Amino acid sequence: MSNVHVESSRDGSGSTGLDDLSRAILAFESEWPRHTGDKEEALRRKLGIEPARYYQLLGRLTDDPAAQAYAPLLIGRLRRLREARSARRARLLR
């Protein structure tokens, strides 16, 4: 069961501005928050894409306002994780 919270559009149509793959990636990420070998096999099986492509698309979704509206808690968590990794890398380069 996914914990992605879906916001309805203002016109009541339910349109999210995201394609099916984007919604599937967000749902998958909410179910598999940790990066493991099992996760990589599951995303190949469920989404039919390779891990590198999955993480490219997930990175783009992290900056997408439509994804923020669709899954605000998930996108907030992903942004915090990305910022923490960036700060950690910056500390290592000093």
C-alpha cells in the first residue's frame, strides 16, 4: 500500500499533471524508501526500468511542482535527503 497522498486538482478533474510512469515512480519510492538490491530488482520487475534511469527520473520529479502537489511529504523527504547528501559532499571537499 502506497503512502503517497494525492491532491485533487482545483477543477475537480483529478488531473495531476503527471504521466503514469511518474505516478508509478512516486508510489514505488514511497513503498521502497531504502536503496537496496531488493529494491533494484523490484523496480525492474514492477516498472520495467533500470535503476540508473529510475533515479534520473526520480531526481527530476523531486524538482517538479506537479510532483510536489501530488506527493508533498515524499517530495519534501527526497529534497531533504538530497540537501543532506550535498552538504556532506561539500564538507568532504573542504
